[in-house]
Amino acid sequence: MSQPPPPPNQPPPGGFGAPEDPPPGGFGAPQDPPPGGFGVPQPPQSPPPPAQGPGYGYPQPQNPPQQPYGYPQQPGYGHPNQQPGYGYAPTVPLGAQGSQGGGRKGRGAQVWIIVAAVVAIALIIGGGVWYANSQGGDKSGNSAAGTSGGKDGKGAGGGSGSGDAREKVPADTGAKVLFQLPMPVVKNDSSVQVAGSWVTDKAYVKSGVAEIDGYDPDKGTKLWTIKLPGPVCAVSRYTSEDDRTAILYQSGMPTKDKPSYGCTEVAAIDLSAGRKLWTESARAGDDKISFGNITQSGDTVALGSTSGGAAFDLATGRTLWSPKPGDTCYDAGYGGGPALVAVRKCGQYGARQLHIQSIDPKSGQVNSDYKMATGIEYASVVSASPLVVAADVGDSAAGSGISDLFSIDIKSGALRTKISLPAKTYAARCDGITQTEACTQIVVGNGRVYVPTKEHEGSAGGYGETNEIVAFDLGTGKLNGQRADAGDGYTLSPLRMDGGNIIAYKRPPYDKGGQIVSIDGASFKETKLLENPSAESVRNAERRFSLDYAEIRYQNGRLYMAQVFADKASGAGDGRYLAVAFGTS
């Protein structure tokens, strides 16, 4: 049988987001497709010779995207030992009196004393043995309650993520290319954030350069545009039941003379009507606050920063709380969805103590407070309900941002269990340095957390590498024996919950198209929902979307893959797209 090319030793030329150019007549010309149209299967291709670069499906190291021009400079991803910069707390006196509210109503002011803490938790050993010894899965079939939302808000990309919602299995899982969105033009020499993808019943909505655009979900024709004065900084991954969400952006377009206006502007967006509902900001003294993250829970939009947290009513823009002058602790960020959780920081850099607080979305009242061990600098909210937090303990995450997961009782604030996720074994990632809700390839539901393993050699006689999705119990912290195998040459990545099932993307080997599968939460049986075309031009486009950085949304039989950065080179015909959509008939 044909053999694939050898694994790569280097990232693609040009760094993250700039793979090699596609062949002439390839996928990069949507207005003038090759004969037969995009997505039409072509005769089987022989594997490309080794000199042409790595085959898709092999490990491809990616460099983090270049910091966008005009975005506040922050410590590099995966480098927590850098000198304090954006996202680090100002030095404050030890023993200072600090409230637990950050402008919110807490349980009362507490004396801030930094103490050493040791958590006596048995670490769960992963890797190696369980590949051969995992047993059958749990048969309870509990409904999901995870990262994807609940009655108070839909999950990332619009999926409900709770109750009995199910993606339907089409009669024909073979997909075609629905449309491609060209990369926007960037005028300066650096990159600009274009983060933000949502799916509603009426539109696929994607951020562009200083604008939000709605497109027909099947045809890709533009339905509406919301112009912004500056680039998008961050967006809420959640939407309300009536398709409203919130965004954070700059008040002007950066220039070389003024590289940043700060991420000061907050707005609510109606994704169905295509209009901006309101714009607000918050102040610390005379200056507007530049926020680092944005989320929502119910009708509350919450934002965190090194100056403290603020919250607005989603419907009216009314301020619910803002930083309190004199606070020595601050809400660095929030996790949203079915509950609202604050990551509150106290103490000086190097002796930090993080408080993981469940708070009332309307009043900001603290309902529970879990104190992490002193010295943990960053934490990411994986799921607000059930409450699961990721952290890099002892700088041992090796760039993944996760060494351990903390399963916390949201009512009492007590630690249920701690789960060890060594980076050499598992592929989940979090960016707790710059964001509070920036975890990928990890989902929560059914009282479990689902994570992919790192790629490893496939079965004897096969080719390419493969991996699995496994499940940890949030009560015991132990692997429960459930395992979904990607298959030789494929890599499984969980995207979200769909009722009690896991929706996952299967990155394909070099000669096939990617797949979307549904994994039954009880039996762990995989059901294919969609398979992309294997035509070379389509494969070349699909492979340009990184599992760690791209926005991958699947809803109602359609798969949308989108970039989160645009730069000057990407608008010059390098074959990259802002987004590509696939769908079954």
C-alpha cells in the first residue's frame, strides 16, 4: 500500500497560520473553482513525495500566533516565568485589608494573609497501562451538565449542551463545501484578531477586521455587517436563548504611532437581527479599564482585568458592578454559561493566591470560595457548572497551560478531587495567562471530563499516528474506563456536549477529509455525522485550521472552521481562508 511521507521535524514555513501554498487551481479561489466545483471527489491521489513536506495527520508543531498589532502586550503563551507584564497584578503590601468583592457584594471583608497551602490529594496516574486495560463504560446515561451551557445560555457556537438535544444522523454523511470566506485585508505589517464564531438558526456569524458579519448558513452570502471603530479583542463563547451575545473591542484602529487603544469597549450584539444593542465601558479613576476576558451567564455580561471585574445587564447595558477603589484583590476573569465563576487574585506575583468563587450573576454576591494553593499564578475555568478549573501547578504544564484539573463543589467551595493531566500524555490546552475561558480539546458532561490523549503510534501494520478520548470521573478523579479510539491516521478532539453525547472532530490522515462524530456518553460508541471531501484542494484548505487555535463549530449538520488571526500576508493570496463551511445534503 502507499506509504505517507515521514513525520515533520519543523513547523510549517512562516510559522503558525502560514502553511505552504496550495497547488495551482486549488482551494484558494472560491469565485473560480476547479472543474467539477469544490468538494467534488477526485480520483485517488498517490501520497506526496517526502520532499513536499509532512502529510496531514502527522504531528505538526504549531507556533502560537503572532501577537496582533494593537493588542495589549501580554506574556507569551506557555511562558509563565516571564517578567510581570500585562495580566500581572501590581505589587501591593502584604497583610493589606482586601474585600472579596472587587466591586461585588462579598461575604464581608477578610484579612488578606498569604499562607502556604498543601493539598493532600492522591494523583491519578495516566498513560501507558490503561491503553490495554481500560474496561467498558458507565451505563447510567446521565444527562450532560457541562461547558456548553444550560437554560441560561447556549454553548459555544450555539449548541445547547444540556437536556436531550441531539444532532441528527444524516442519510448521507458525505459532506460538500458550502462556502469559503476570504481573508480580510490587513493594511499594517502585523496580525489582527478576528476571533468570534457563532451559529444561529438564521446565520453563521464571524468577526472580521473591526466588524462582525452575518452570513447565510448554507450559501455564505453576507446578510448584515456591524462596523466597529477598532479590532475585536475577545468575545463571549455563549449566547442567550434569543441569540444575543457580547463582545470586547478597541475604540480605534491601531497605528504604528498608537499601537493600542486598549480593550475598553463592551457591546451586546443581536446575532439574529444583526445589530448592536448597546456599548459601554468601565473606569478605574479617570481611565477606562482595558479588559482581558468577557463571558456571560443568563442576562449578565462579565469582564475581568488586572484593575478588577465589571458586569453589565445583557438587555440594557446597565452596570451591575465595577471595581471598587482600594481593593487589593481583583477579579482577573470569569467563566460563564449555566453559572458565573470568578477567578480572583490576591497577593504579589510569586506569592499569589487564587480564589475560585461562585457568584450570583445579578448581584455579584459570593456564594462559595475555593482557595487554591499559594503560588499558582493562573487558572482557567473549564466548566462553570459542574465547576472544573485547570491550572499549571509548579510550572509543570510544559506549555499546555494544564498540569492539573480541580473538580470543585460549586455550593460549598470544597475540593471534590484533583486530576493530574501530564502534558506528555494528554492534549488538552488552556491559556490561563491571557484568558480565563480559553481551554480547547476538553469538555465536561455526564459528571465526567473528556480529554484527548497525545498522538502516538497506530496499530501494527497501520500508518500514521492516532489517539483516543478518555473520561475522568469528577467525583473520584479516576479514569472510568471509557475510551473512544480515533483509528489509524486520525486524531480525535472533543468539541462540545450534545445532550449526553460528545461531539468530536477527527483530524484526518494526509489523503482523507476530516470527520465529525458523535460519541455516546454511555456506550462510547462512535457515530459518524459528517465526512469532508478527500479532494486535494479541500484537504489543503482544511489542514490550515489548527486544533489549538482555530474555531471549530458543528451545528445542524454543518461544520464551520475559522481562523482567529488575520495578517497582511494572509490577504495576498496565500490560500488561507477566514472560514470554510461544510455540510451534508
